[in-house]
Amino acid sequence: MYEFRYNAVMKIFHSEIHRRHNPPFEVFDGGRRVPYLESPARMDHILSALRKTNWADIKEPADFGLDPILAVHDSDYLKFLASAWDEWQAPVSEFDFAPDNSALLPATFALRRHPHKPKSLLGRAGYYMMDLSAVIVKGTYEAALSSTNCALTGAQAIIEGEPVAFALCRPPGHHAGKDYAAGYCFINNAAVAANELSSKDKVVILDIDYHAGNGTQDIFYNRSDVLTISIHADPAYEYPYYAGYEDEIGSGQGKGFHHNFPLPSGTDDLRYLAVLERAIGTIKTFKPKYLIVSAGVDIYDGDPFGTFKITRQGIRQIGTKIANLELPTLFVMEGGYANEALGENVVALLESFVR
Ligand SMILES: [Zn+2]
């Protein structure tokens, strides 16, 4: 009889190409320019903590090309990501100029109620961006592709029989929808990996990042073969504001296959773990073959973006509960900004998967 077993080592996929995405600033509510919080240093903290363990087997990702990404994202959106930086540097029309060429950020955003998709660079930037955090610089597109390749290589490892893999992705992905960038995210790494796995069997994406996984919700909203679950700060008070509500349950074929668990500010270990238990019940009922965890650790007490009070021990218990599902599991790195604690928090989340 088939017996599920974890290994003594965990395959981890990471590429240094992420460093090419290093925006000089972002813009906070109220217009204040601040250093980019989703910084390359985040990966250094995580890698340093992983290297102190005796189970982290860190490898370069393979290159899967554009096809798996185009299976999830809009092709015009991807073309925009590919060419936006060069267009910003060399304006192609009198309507595109670069008042500050250190970063591409539009000042106008589409509400998507309009029939026209503009041709100008700034028009498209506002059309394809949801906010002022998905700043595009010279290396953004390459970094986003390499990040997605980490997730795809992890999915491949799972298909080939690894019980668990960790895609140490940067930039993150869960806020990126079919045709928009948002919340530091450009390509939805977990969604691209889930779509690949879905060609084999049923998949669940469990999003434990502090913020609602609006992009993942958008991508799978009409599908029943990929169950999506997000546990997060209530969008009534927290970013991304416009998705992540409890009554959003999927539509058409996908009705009943999306679940949001919005939580109040100040949520502690006890409350969180009780809600996770409900989410795990939903996963068991669905009977998936594969599990993807959108792994954000900005739920941690002390995260500069978070309002939750989850301790490191709480994060460890979250990992243990997920490990007890005994499903082939791909972790995909999302948020987490308490840099000094970030590495240890990621280790705490993962270590129940090494036996
Ligand atoms: Zn987050």
C-alpha cells in the first residue's frame, strides 16, 4: 500500500536573478516616497536561515519559457511587462515622456469600466496596474520570469514524486491577476504552477499570506479543478480592499470552489489556527492530489504591514497542521517584511515537512 513519507531534505528553488528587480522607491498612501519594502534583502535573510538548517537543498530553477505563463495571464499584459521598461527609457510617442526615469509608475489608473485599452505607455501602465507598489524597473520582467520558473520547477519536482518543495520566489505573485500587476506582484507564480499541476489532477491553493490573494482569486474564479482558499486580513479594512470577502465563492463552473476567510485586526494564534482547521476541512472534502501553499509570513506579530499577532510558534503550528494533510505540497514564497525575523519564520513554517 502507498505510504506518504516526507524526506530528510527539502528541495528549494531559487534564482539570484531576483536582484535585478530593485526599485528605488515605492509610494505609500498619502503620497510619501519610501524605500521599496519588497527588497532583495528579504531573500538574503531567508537564505541565511535556510543554510543554517541541515535539510535545505537549494537549487537553480529550470527555464520553462512563456507558454505556462500565457496559459494563465493575458498576452497583451505580458507584452506590456516585457517592453514597458524600454518604452519608458525611449518614449515612442509624444504622449509618453519620462519625468523620472528611475522607475515606471503611472499616475492614472483605469477603473476597468471603460471600453478602450490605450496604446500609450502610461495609458497601458495605468490599465495594467492596480496600485503604486508594482514598480517597474530595468530588471523587473526578467526577475518576474525567473521567480515563476522557481514555482514551475517546484511543481515539476512534485509531479516527479517529491513530497514537498519550496519555491523561494521573488517578486511574489498572489496579487497579480490575469491582466494586472498589484501589491509587489507581476506574474502569479502559484497560479502558473497550479495550472501546470491541474493538467495532472485536482489542486488546492491555500493562501496564508496576511493579505487576500486577489490575483489568485481572479485567475481561478470560474474553475472547479483548482480549489482556492485564502485566509487573510479583512479587506473591509486592509489591502487589497476590493477582493477577499466571505461572499465571494466563485462563479459559473467555479461556484463553491473559492473560499475567503477574512479575519479582524489583532488575530492571534488561537483564532487563526481555528480558522485554518476549517480551511483544512474544506481541503479534505475536495480530495486534491496536490497542494500549493501561497506562503506569506506577514501574519507575524511585528510585520510592518500586518495587524495580526501570530507568533513564531503559531507559524510552526500552521506548518504542522498543513503537513498533517500528507499531500504533495509546493510552498511558494509570497510576502513577509519583518526582515530580521523573516528567515526564522520561514524555517518555522517549513520544518514540519522534513522528517
Ligand atoms: Zn502580504
